Amino acid sequence: MAKFIQFSPPYISQQEINSVTKVLKSGWLSHGPLTEKFEKEFAKYVKAKFAVSVNSCTSGLFLSLAAINIKPGDEVITTPLTFAATANVVHHLGAKPVFADICEDTYNIDPDKIEEKITRKTKAIIPVHYGGQPCEMNEIAKLAKENNLTIIEDAAHATGSEYEGKMIGSLGNLTCFSFYPTKPITVIEGGMITTNNKKLAERLKILGRHGISRDAWKRYGAKGSWYYEVLEAGYKFNTTDMNSALGLAQLKRLKWFEKKRKEVFDYYQKELMGLDVTTPTIRPNVKTSYHLYPILLESYDRNKFIDEMKTHGIGTSVH
Ligand SMILES: *Cc1c(COP(=O)(O)O)cnc(C)c1O
């Protein structure tokens, strides 16, 4: 049998291996100058004013909710068609995840259904850009404004995606990206939060780094001062220079990754046409990252289909 085709394998070249080796030999391993550089480069790429690195997108979503003071009794509206992390973090803060149904063409959260779920307890909306296709952000932003809600975009699939000509990461209050190995770029485990709000960016940094007012590497460096204050009981969600070295190398390849993924996407669209499956619909006002190629099975049993694909040497995933 031919080689098994793994679901969404990472692409790591010698360049990534060299960057990581350099960090391992450098004497500074955790959060440091490369992490700050990765934050700056990522913010520039997605055209956001600020980017705050975290050790996963899950941590990023949790931290974003914590930074806007989500607490027990609050409600957060999100989509039922997502990875477990999106709703888990709401639950962990003692708040209630409320599910609004999806659009039939894009599988993204439906703004009309969000509106039906808004109550006096609603504090935030977490739209998920499913498969890399952005949600209808104008409509969601309008609802958020009218009801005084914060939007936290789950952009785990959407590094490089655009909504009406604007980069995902540049639009909302807070946007969380994932760099897990199956995602558009990877640092192994890691994530990024972008925002255009300086106060929020500062709060995310402090809250995600033990509630301490200064970064460790600035304290321990030659020019650092020993002085710091613990401002609140924070979390340890920082990433490392080793992961950031990977991230910097991967970010340089993102355009090329996108081109490759689009080729595969277009090939599937062409070859699956006319078969008894529903292929993805991409709306004309967005650019997708082509992260996933979801198909809807009308008359096959899903589990049987996955097993059949496996016997043909093709890996798939349920999302
Ligand atoms: C992967 C994923 C996450 C979590 O990302 P991690 O970096 O693994 O924590 C969150 N939301 C969605 C939609 C995802 O696919």
C-alpha cells in the first residue's frame, strides 16, 4: 500500500531546525528577545497594533475572557461547531457557554442566531472562523456594539485569513490564534492574542505572566532592574524563545503554505464535484486560510466513511 497520508502534517525544514538549535545553544531558553520579536512580526503581519504571545490558543482564549473580567453568572455566546477548547475556557471561568447555531453554507456562527441568544447576562461573543473562513464580522460587530459585548475571535484556523480586505487579527477587540502542529503555522504548542487596545494588551501581558509587572528576561538581563511588583494573582501562560524561533521561521513561509493549501483545496473542489458529498462554499467577501477542507456526507455513515478512508491510506479528522 502507498504511504499513509497523515491529516494536516506540519512542514518543518532545516531552517526551522537551525533556528531552534541556535536558541538551545544561546543560554537563554524561555520568554526573551525572540518572543518579543515574534510578537512584533506577527502583529505587523496581521496588521494589529499589539500581539501578546501565549503557550496555546486555549490559554489565549482563557486569558482574553479573564482580562475582560468574565465571571460566574456571565454568559458567553459561541458556536457548537468548534474544538472543545472554545467552550471549555468559558466553563473554567465559571461562566456559561451559550451556543448559537451555524450558517448552512459556511458552517460559521449565524449572526441572526446570536441575536436570539443575547440576554442581560451576555458579556461576550466568541465567533470561530471555521476552517479558516472568516465569520460575518460586520454583523457580529454591530450586535456587539448595540449590546455592549466584547468580541473574542477564535482564529485558531485563520492565521492569514481576511474579511472584506482586512486581516483577521486587525478587526476586533481580541483575536486568538493557534500554532498547534495541525494549524496554518506551528511552534509545536503556542498561540498569540492580537488587539488594537493598548490597555488590554498590557493587562494580558501582566495577567498571563503571574501578575508581575516586568518580564523575567528584562529583570535578569544586564540592563535589568531587580525591581518588580505582583499586581494580581496571574497565570503562567508565557511561551518560550525556542517556540518563538520556530514561529519566526514559519511566519516567513505562511504565504507559500497558503499557496500550497489553495492548490490542494482547488484540486478537491474539482475532483469531488458531482459526487454525493457537499463540498465547502467560500463567500465572496472573504479570503480563507484554506486550513480545513470539510465535506458534508448526506447518505454515507460518517464513521464507516472514516474507516474506509483509512483502509485507503488517507487520514481524516472530525471537527
Ligand atoms: C486548535 C483549536 C483551538 C485550541 O488551540 P491550542 O493552541 O491547541 O490550544 C481552539 N479553537 C479551535 C477552533 C481550534 O481548532
